[in-house]
Amino acid sequence: MRKDGVTVLTDGQVRFRWTGDVSKLEADEGFWKVPNKERLAIAVQNAEYWISEWKVYPVESAPAVPKM
């Protein structure tokens, strides 16, 4: 997540990229209740996923994001 968007990578490949004002991102609190808004959360609708590793880097030390 950056100030100008969100990028999701799996196995080093970009799978999803959204650009825009991230302050506009929000979830329907009635449906996607996040227990602690100070922490990252992930939600999936109508699918199943297996997450074996989740890496979070400070912006200044994050690896470069590959182009789509």
C-alpha cells in the first residue's frame, strides 16, 4: 500500500493493482468488521485462499514492485 494505490503480489508476480486515493478505501462495517483498525486485515468473498507467508515492509525499505 502506498499513498497512490495498493499492489498485491503472489510468488513475486503482481496479481492485483489499484491506483487512486487510498483514503477513499473503506469496508462495509456491517459485513467486514475488522477487530483492530490499527492492524492489517485481509478479507475474501466467495472464494478460498491459502496464505503461507505475508511480508510487510516499511515503505523506505520495501523491494521494488514489478510492473504488470
